[in-house]
Amino acid sequence: MPNISSFYIPEPDLIFANKQRFKDPRAGLYLYGPYGQYGDASYVNITTNAGIIGTSKSIGKVIDFFDFLHNKIPGSGENSIDFPGLGLDGKLRHDIHFDDQWEQTIDKVNFEECQNKPGRIDRTLYLINLINDKLESIHGVVPNPDIVFIAPPVEFLKLCIIPGQKGLKITLANKRFGSELTEDQKKGDYDFHDIIKVLGMQHKLPTQFILPTTLDLDRKLLQDPATRAWNLSVAVYYKTKGVPWKLAELEPDTCYAGISFYRECSAEGKQYMRAGVARVFLATGEALILKGDPFEWDNPGVQPHLNDEQAKALKLTASMKSGPW
């Protein structure tokens, strides 16, 4: 019988504006406001310039949604906290600015072309390439927006989901855009949301995917409107170089890292496992994601792990990156 010991790790404090501390992230934001930007905590106003890809109707819904978020939204769940509202003069000191120069419209012709594709994978690849083209067009506008909201309509998403599934999540194995899928690739679980993030990175545009159901504040979902407002506004703030909060008591010149694993396809279509150092945190509040070397893993019933050489290589990569941050 192995001797197993256990110990309690207390919830860490989070640091907000003016170095105020609190354990709950939303309550801390509500009481003190966001930490600001990298470096010393201070009151910083951040305006996010945002683009949108969607139909004319879904673009309007995104703008209306964030316009509504300028209001205080009462929390309705047991653990829900009131959302204080967007605006530079509010508690969050954050606003989102839309401009039609950063809008790209998906029209009826696009829908019909997608609908006429013979299979679900073909329709999904069409939507991926369409969004990629729209991101490229937005990237060509100077200046670029800070973030692009991807808001395809329900009708488009239904063309691409697995028949009979609940929800609107699109699953696709392909990470090599513009190529045909092999039967081996179709067994993977890469999803549409991840691919959109990669496309945005290629065009140096952070993206935020929004489901049509999220924009309907009258619709009853697992998350109440205040929670949805918190989640989206904090995600946008973080993706546009704001720091909502940072962990307290982190030692200077020290990296705190968590390791995760994911699958990736090679150029030849072979699947590999890859380790990622996810969320390398520094005392400044900065974070980074690093990738390890690919390796084969043929034991699906066992949690992946690294051997000594792979772990050392990953540690060395993190050490090399930690200097000039």
C-alpha cells in the first residue's frame, strides 16, 4: 500500500489596481478595477479597437451586445457578481470601439457556395478559408484593430457540425489549411475554434469567437447575462494587452509553468504528440506559451508524459526565453 500524503494549498491573493488584493477575480475587478498593464499597477484606461467578421445581421448583434454591456448587469446566479459595465469612466476603465473599416461581411452568395459543397468537411474547410480571407483583408487595413470578433450565423454553423449533435461546436481534424483530409486525420479532434485562433495569429490579429446564442441576452443559458459579460469583457481586455489581475507573491526572476499536451499533424499527415509549457507566469504579470519537440505516443489509455531528455529540452527552452521578457 503506497504511503500517500496530502496537503492544503491556500487560495492565492490576486493583485488589482493600486496593488489592492482580493482572492476572487470578479469581485476584485468590481471593487478595485483591473491591474492595468505590465509593470507597476496603476489606473490605466484601455480602448480596444475591434473588427468583426459576420453577416450584416450578426455584425449588428455584436455591436448591440457590447453597447448593452455599457450598462450595469445584475448577477442572477448564486455565485454571480454584478457586471459594472464597460466605459473608460467606469470601474473597469475599458471600452471597445467598433469601426466599419474593420468589418468584413459574409453574404448570401457565401452561404449558398458553402451549402452546395458535397460534405460536412468540405463545408467546414470552405468556412475556414472564407474567414481566413476576411482576416487577410482586415490585416490589410492600416492601422489594424486590436482584436477581431468572429460571429458566423447559426445557419452557417449548422452546415458544418456533425449531424445529430447537440450544440454548435465544429470538430475538424485538419490543421493543414487548403489540403484534403486523409482518413487518419479525420479521426483527430482539432476543432474550428482552435483553427480560427491559429488563422488570427498568422495575420497578427487576436480573435474572439462568439456563438450566436451568447449574443442573445434574453436566452436562458447555463451562464447568466452578467457572467457572459464578465467572461467576454475580461477575455477581450487580456487579449488586447491589458492585465486584469496578477498573482501575488511570485518571486522575481522565477518562471511558474504548467505543462499540457496536444496532438499535431505533420506535413505528411502523421499525428504527433507535443508538449506545451502553458502559461509561463512572471512576477510582472506577463505570460507566455512555449512548445516542446513533437514525439510519438501510441498509448491512448495512459496520460502522456515526457522522458528525461524531453523534459530537459523543454526546461532549457523556457530558461532561454525567460531572460529578455
